[in-house]
Amino acid sequence: MPSDNHKMLDRRGFLKAGLLTGGLAAAGAGAAQAAEARRSMLQPPYNQGAGHAHGGAGTVGTVDHQRNGFNPHDLLRDWDFGSTSTLPGGQTLREYRIVAVDKEIEIAPGVHFPAWVYNGRVPGPTLRCVEGDRIRIEFFNGGSHPHTMHFHGIHAASMDGVPGVGAGMIEPGGSTVYEFDAFPFGCHLYHCHSNPLKRHIHKGLYGAFIIDPDPTKYAGAERQAALSRNHLSAENRSVNEMVMVMNAFDTNFDGDNEVYAVNSIAFGYMDPPIRIQRDQSQRLYLVNITEFDPINSLHLHANFFDYYDHGTTLLPTLRTVDTIMQCQAQRGILEFNFRGFEAGLYMFHAHQSEFAELGWMGFFEVAA
Amino acid sequence: MTGAAELRASKSQPRPGRIPAWLSALLPLVALALLLSVFTLGDPLAMFKANLPPIEDLTFERIRVIPDGFEVTLVNGGPDPVTVAQVLVDDAYWAFQMSPSPTIPRLGRAMVHIPYPWVEAEPHAIRVITTTGVTFDGEVELATLTPELGLGQFAAYGLLGVYVGIIPVALGMLWFPTMRRLGRRWLGGILALTLGLLFFLLIDMLLEAFEVSQALPAFLQGVSLTLFAALFTWLVLLAIRNRGGQARSQDPLQRGVRLATLIALGIGLHNLGEGLAIGAAFALGEAALGSFLVIGFTLHNITEGIGIAAPLLPTLRVQEEAAVASGAPATGGPTRDSEPSGAPRAATFIGLTLLAGGPAILGAWIGGFAFSPLLANLFLGIGVGAIWQVIVEVGDLLRAYARGRGEGVVNWINLGGFVLGVLIMYFTAFLVSF
């Protein structure tokens, strides 16, 4: 949130400002010259991007997703289930390989950010498993600074991925294994916990960590909900599931973010929008990892949703709301559908208008 | 032949086998070209740069408020080309077009056209973000249409210059008859008051110039520009004065007029700067503030008329003459009590008023229609040099006057006049600077 030092418009300052910015005042070296400049601008050399479709607001141009190596539309449903096997006791073992590297990514058209990334993308891979699974993560640090992986979940102190505990910070070129049982079920996250923490988080080292409930442990309505949530069940297949990590980038490193987004790319879901089916149930795993700002939020237009804070319950913690807010590392699950709605574009965005206009804004295109 | 003569002789007659003069003159250039090619082709400083991102330095030279948005002129003062990736208005990404190109070469310029529904009389913040994520900010303090050059607007801004330049100087000069009737002992005080006024203007202009220079791209070296413009102006005025030195014995009235003209010129340059500021401020809008500002400047500048008229006082001229005479008794110069050579003509006063006040009109036009921090910086620097020379000359006059009366320069009347001059300027500046 760029700080606004709303200056008092005192008269002296006002006069000075006239001199300084000179600004406003000036009509160009000559009227003819200005007119010529204006004419030349009427034939823009610059390709107009998505912005103009929305009343002039928005970025100009397009992001080269290929060069980034990831497309925000793919990130929505790109689950990493790990390579699974069964342990002697019958427990499912999921093994993941995560590599941290330095990588420049384009977060808004033409705007590049020197990021630190897990597996080449921001946010890192969406790790998905089932309650009670054994999780084993081989972590390699290919970056230029010491990194860790700190999971929000239940685990031993030595597996916490913080400096000075267990393996502590993993030096460049080093590696470690994080291992724990997946508890509790819910919508969680992981991130680097190296010092300085702020820098390691806002540089891009974070991702979603989703633990599906085990339906065998629940009964009644809760069992139905668990079946719908568990990616191994047939009921889950009828739901359109998406993950969105609310993040932001401080491109000039002044402690304020210049770009806000979900899944990194400013206005990444404006053009093209996210296509969803009118009659399909929607489940959105939402994680907030925005650095520097105390909270972030999501507002869905023209519709309401049920909300499961942290995703650790099978019954909603909030019913029929259209806006929720999350502090950093808070997360939850949104469930909604557009049954009976008119087909068309339905907006969603942070309801800090400032974040929205700095990139955290998108559309669902509801198809009949 | 002495050693030195020998040396001279050997220089004048090139010995056979020696490198011809043109070639030896070329040699350093060839060496320089070699060095440059080493730097451009190879990269001897590579180890210092490593992977550092380029240093980017964009300056908002101008922001024009146009009916459908803003027109921003950016200057690249950094060592590398800079590419603008996105534009934000009030913390929102916004559509824009750039000409000739989003990439601005070193020391180059580009125009950014931003269609934006700006709000009358409210501030707007414009930010550009480059491909490396670096940001540069410009501010529209109060949005209102930047005036377009039209006859009506032209006349209005000209009138503004008349209000703050011509009228106050003319009003100040109306005190001339009063000053003439003042007792002699007070005249030194009037000169000292003029000095106080001039010192205030000198400092005011210098500070103003330094402030303007901050808006310039670094490569223009604004502060040096101001100081050297001041130095050159002062030296030029000094040269003009020294050339006139042979005609020292000219008519004392003409000498008075000459000094008054110099004062008027210096003050005129100061008023040009003031006109620039006022023109720019008016172009920013705020008519209510404007009329207050104009009254303030009128009061503030009235003292200037007194200062310009002071050297024309006949009694003063007599005193000066007496001082000159006593300083050079061989000439046996006349010491008259009557008026020396007629009173200054009305045309002289009008001319002086135009010279001192007129530039305010020019300044208002430039400030209103074609403001450039570079021009402002230069004008202010020239003004500083001119005012300094005026201070020197008025100081000479005051010294001569004091000597003629057999007093020290710093006496209570002179000191009082000087302090009063500064205080009048200081307190009337309250009207234009809060």
C-alpha cells in the first residue's frame, strides 16, 4: 500500500510546486510543438492491452507467461499430489521434491521482479494430500541465500523449518528432508522462514498446502462434506476446485507493494477471465501471504458464499457472505455456485480498492 | 644566446625528423579514441558491475492537464536507457501511450499520454514503473486545465505581470517627491534601506534557484548552473561598468540614471522569477488564492520602486560629487548646493518602471504557458548575479555619501535603514509565503 503522505497544500508550497513540477503550467515549448506531439500520440506506437476494455484502468500490454514458465490460469488447478506409495503400516506416503532458486519473473506487463521461487513458480507448487498421510519433502536450496520450508500444520519441532531448530536454515547448495503426518485437514500454506523473514516471504517463497479430510472419520453431513473435499472421492470430481494465493510485490523495495494479485500476475484473471460452468459447484482455496499490509480480502460480485476459516471444519464458519478478510497466513475455503444466474462476467477482487486497482482483480466468466 | 632564447629559437624552427605540429596535436586525441574503444568494446570495469541492475533516473519535466487526462514529459538523466513498463495514477494501473517510444535513451525525452478522468481542484499522483520495477513519481497538486495559448489567456497572464511588477514599482516611485524633500541626513538611510531590500532579494532568489534546481535532471547540475550564471552575469556587468569608467566625469544626473537603470535591471530579473512563479501557480488553478497572492506581491514589491528611485535624488548626487571631489582634490570639482543638471524626466521614471516591472509580465507568460525548470534556473541565476552587482554599486554610493558627510558607513541611520529594508521585505513576504 503506497503510503500517502497527504501533503498540506500550503500556499508557499503551492507556489513552489508551481515552480518545481512546473508542471501543469507548461504548455510545451510552443503550441505548435505540443500539437505536433499530440498528433503523433494519436498514432500510438504502443500496443494497447487489456486496460482499455475497463474504462482505462488496468495495465497496458501482456505478460510473457511462457518466459515466466507458469500461467496463472494453469496455477488455479495445478495440484501436486507427490509420488505416492504405501508404507508397511498401510499409511500413504507422499514424496515431494522442492527446489528453491533465484528467478526473475514478470508480474505485470513489462514489470520484472527478482524473485526467489520454489520449483520455478510463484506461488510454489500447491501441495495436496489427505489427512493422516505421511509427507516427505526433499528440499534443495539452489538459490543464493539460505532458505527453509516452514509448514503450517502439526509436526515435530525439528521439522518446523525455522532458523536454529532442526536442520535450521539450509545453505545454498544444501538440502534437507522435512517429514511429518498431514494434520489437521484444511487449507494451509508453507513458506520460507529464513531471516530476514519479510524479505524471504515477499521475494516469493510460499505456496498452498491443502490437506483433504479423510471421509472415513466422519458421519452424516460432515461425511458428505469430507467426500466432496477429498480429491480421491468421486464426489470431488463434480466440484470445480481452484487455489488462489493472494500476494503482492514490492518492486522498488521501499516496503510498499507496487503490484497486488492472486497467483502473482496483476490482473491475471481479467483478460482472459476464469471460465466456470453455471451449474457446477465451485470451491476456492484462498490463502493470504501478502507482505507489508496487515490484511487482504476477497469480495465476490453478485453472489454470496459459505466460508470455512482455515478449512479445518466440515461445516461453514461463516454462511452467506460476499466478502471475507484474511490477515497474513490466514486462509480459508469458499464454496459457491452460479446456478440460475445470467451467463456473463462476474467480478471478484480485494475490497481494498487500492489493492484491486493495483492488480488484485479478476472475472469469472459464467457459461450456461 | 641565453638558454631561454635558445629554447625559443629551437621551437620556432622545427628540426628535420621531428613530429609535425599537427600530428603531435592529434596524438592525444588518437590516444583518447583508443581508450574509449577499450571501454566500449571491452569492459575493463566489469568486475565493479557484476550483476547490478542498471541505474535508472527519470525526471518528470512537465505534467500538463488536458481535457481527457494528463500529458507527462519524462527526461532520462541516468546513464542507461530506461523503459517505462506501466503507469499508475493515484495508485491504480492505468492505460497510457508513449511517444516516441516507451524506451527513453540517455538524456532523452518522452511524452506519456494518460487518458484519465481527473477531478477539478483535487490532487493526483502519477507514478511510472520501469521494467526493473523502479518507480518515479510526479504530482499534480491541484488539477485544472493547463492554459492553452489564446489571446484571452495571454492578456490575462500579461495583466497578472502588470499587477505584480509594473504597478508596485510605479507606486513605489511615487514616493520620489517625498524622498526629495527629506532632510539630507535621511538619504543615507534610504540608500541603506535599498541595500536591505536588495540583500533580501538576493537570498530569496538564491534559495528559489536551489529549489528549482532540484527539479532538474542530475546531469544538468542545477546548482552549478545557477552559480555560474550568477558569476558570469556579474562579470559581464562589471566589464560594462569598467568600459564606462573612462566616461566617469559624465553628467552626475546620467550617473544617477545609470545606477538606477542597473538597479531596475536587477530587480527586473528578480521580478521575472516572481512572474514565473505566479504564472505557474495560476496555471495550477486556485483563483481565490490568486487574488490574495497578487495583492501580496504588489505590497511586497512596492519597496522596489523606492530603491530604484533613490540614486536619482539630486541631494544625493551632490553629496556623491562632493565625495568624489574631496577624494581627488587635484580636479577641484564643483560643490554646488543647487540642483546639478536638471531633474530626471518623467520618461526616465517610466522607462525604469518598465525595466523593473515589465519582466514580471514576461515571467507570467513563460510560467503560465511554457514553464521550464531549466529556464527558471538560468533566469534566477542571472538575477542573482545582477542583484549582486547592484548591491556592490549601491554600496559604493552609500560609502561615498557617508564619506562626503564625514561619517562611517555603518551609522545608526544607515543600519536602521538596512534593517528596515530587510524587515519590510520579510514581513510583506508573509502575504505571499504561508
